Amino acid sequence: MNDPRTGAGRDGERAANRPAGSVFRSLSMKLLGLTILAVMLAEILIFVPVLAGFRDGYLRDKLDHAAVAALATSGPGQPGASGAGTMPRGQQRALLDALGLRLVAISDGDTNRLIARHAGIETVDRSVFLDQETTFDSIREALDEFLFGGERTLRVIGRADNGDFLTEVVLTDGDLRRAMFAYAKRIFFLSSIIAILTGLLLWAAINRMMIAPIRRMTEAMVRFGDKPSDPSRIIRPAGRSDELGIAEAELASMQAKLAEVLKEQRRLANLGLAVSKINHDMRNILASSQMISDSLSTLPDPKVQRMTPMLIKSLDRALHYTQTVLAYGRAVERTPERRQIDLRATVADVCDLLALGAEETAVEFVNAVPENFEVVADPEQLHRLLTNLCRNAVQALMSDDMAGIGVVRRLTVSANHQSRERTLIAVEDTGPGLPQKARDNLFQAFRGSARSGGTGLGLAIAMEIVEAHGGDLRLAETGTTGTRFEIELPRQ
């Protein structure tokens, strides 16, 4: 029985569902076929000049044999005049039949001597001067003979091996063409054997060096895709130093990162479920608190009358946040409803919400936004954006790193119109600056927190709000003298 954890059953099912003949369409079989085809093409290119060499050798053998026969039959007692009477007719016919020729003659430059001649010799169709043929001429004549010969009479003239005299022979090319075909068959057979052996050897080498590792990576990707949560399915690199080894190492790294991301996604999904449950109960608690605050507003105490509106406003905002708290978990932020906003008043409201300037916070707040400075944005989202940035700044100013006599703890919010199209809002503090880990993972949820136990959601949500407005949020400066975030928003 197959173990479902190993995916063996699924792999077997996948193999069973492969179409018939898929083996012959595999990369290794295509490589084998291409290798054999390439070797055969190379053999064909080589075959043409080899065939020309065979023809040249065949004709020269005829000349050599004829020259030897001429020397053997023309002794000192023979008459020197040319003609067919130097040998009896019967001997001439026997000599010509033995040599496969129709005529044999020699010339030493001064004298032409006819050694033997067939009685019924036909008209010569073509004269071949072997000593004058170039390589190109030899190849052309060989192809012509191979394709169209067989019934022609050739007159062949060339110098014998000893080089003392010219030899002339006449022959029909039927035997030459049959010899060329027999030679071509042998060459084709040997070429096929060489091509198959070469293809198999090259295929075995490339299959071992390349195809097998590629197949291994492919199978590893398929197995990992079936169950990415199983760490045992991450490919283990073979330790090669070539390109395939690098590919295996990168694949293993990618699979490990993907498995980690999927694990984190599952944790985030569980976290989202927990947050939704907490959010449900929190809304009930805030609703009860809102009812109590409404009752407090009826008390005549002046201090209660002064603090109650702020409390009611904070509770209303908290209730609104609980209604939209899951928007980030769904990776969907509400489309901004842009309106003209008095930025200075919004910054003052954020200051009141965070209780900045009170003695217990010991943080000096500077609202440097000019009077009647207006921006076009969603009021609620802009308030959340500034609240998140200011709260992070207050936490940095209240951290242990700020301990010391006379250390200035100041938070400043300023704004100006950079151009007719863009507005710049700056949130600047005199805190200790962001640590390197926070800078490396800036604006990433659960990674970009600057303090222990933080989630990093504040900056992630802030970035999402700014991007929804078509703007830009960036860390302009950070160090031991403070941190400055800049927000760019379109004016229209």
C-alpha cells in the first residue's frame, strides 16, 4: 500500500496517466535522434569526397594494370610501330577481358603503341584526363557517374606509377558504377554503425550529466507541488559546481523560502481567525463603554464635561476601527473617499488622542502645520495614517534608549506644498533612530517592528493607506539624532 505522505501513490497515478509513446517524445530520446541525425549528415558530407577518391583510385588501378600488362607484352623483339598487330587477336581479347577494358595503349612521348584493342569498340562518350583533374572536377565527375552513369564508354588517360609513359585505356563504366554502389553501401552501413554508437555514447554521457539531473529537479518540483508543507520534499542539492548544481541549490533555496512563506501564511490565517473573534467581543465591550460615556455626559462636574467629548470621540473611532480591522487581513483597504481636510486640525486631534504634551508622557509635541493648510484625502484614513506614525515616534521617544538628563523628546509634524501637484507631510522625532533590522524590513508586517514584541503593522498599514491615495511614504532620515518619515500626497 502506498504511503500518502510520500506521494508515491500520486506519482504512480501520474505515470499511469502518461500518454502512450511519451518515452519516445522525451528529451533524452529527442537528443539521441538528433545526435544520430547529426552524425549521419556529417557522414554524408564526408561521403562525397570519399566517393570521388574511390572513383579516382578505381580508374588509376585500371591504368596501372594496363601499364603492367603493356610492359609485359611489349618485349625487345616486338615491332615498335603502333597498331593492333603487335599481339594476336586471341591474346588481345584475353588480355582485355582479364583487365575489364576495351583498349590499352601506351605512349612514351615519341612513340604511341597500341597494345590491345577490342574488335567492336564503340564510340567514346567521354574522355577523362586524370592528371589534369582538380578536386572539384573529381567530385563533379564522381557524382555524375554515380547518378547517371552505367552505359557510357570512357577514355581514360593518365601517367602510370613509374611516371615514364602515359597509359590510355577505354572501358565501359558499368563496372565502375556497380563498384561505386557497392562501396557506397559499405560506407552507409559503417556510417550507420558509427552514428548509432556515437549517438548512444553521447546520449549516455549527456543523459548522465544533464538529462538525469534535470529529470531529478522536475520530479522534485512535482513532489514539492503536491505537498509544499512537507520539508522532506525539498530537493537536496547534489553538490555539483556547474550550472545544474547552481540550479539545484537555487531550487532548494526557493522551495525552502516558499515553504516558510506558506507556513507563515497559515499562521497569519489562524491569526486572522483569532483577531476576528477578539474583534467581535471587543465591539461588544466598546458598545457598553459608549453607553457608559453617554451617561457620564449628563453629570454636572466641569472636568467630566471637558473630558467626556474626547472620550466619546475616541470610543466612536475605536468602534469604527473594529469594523475595518479585518481589512488589512484581507489585503484590501477601503477605497479612499477624498475630501478637503484641515490638516492642522487633524494633527491636533491626533495629539489629543495620544495625550501628547501631558506631563505623564514627557513628550513635547510641535504642530508645525500652517494655519488653514488643506489636503485632499480620506479623513478617517489620514487620521489613522498620522496616528500610526506618531504613535511609533512616541514609543521610540519613551524607550529606554532615551534615558538621560536633558535629553530632548520632541515630535514634530510639518507640511508644505512641494508643487502644484504634490503635498509633503513630515513626521519627525528626536528619538534614537531605527535599528538595522527594522530598516531592512521596513513597511513589512510582522517583520519591520523597531521594538521587542511589536508587530510592524503600523507602518504596513500606513504604507497601504498612502498607496491607496496614489502617494508615497518613505524613510527620509534615521540616526542617533532622530527619525524623519515623509508622506507625499497628490493635491488633486
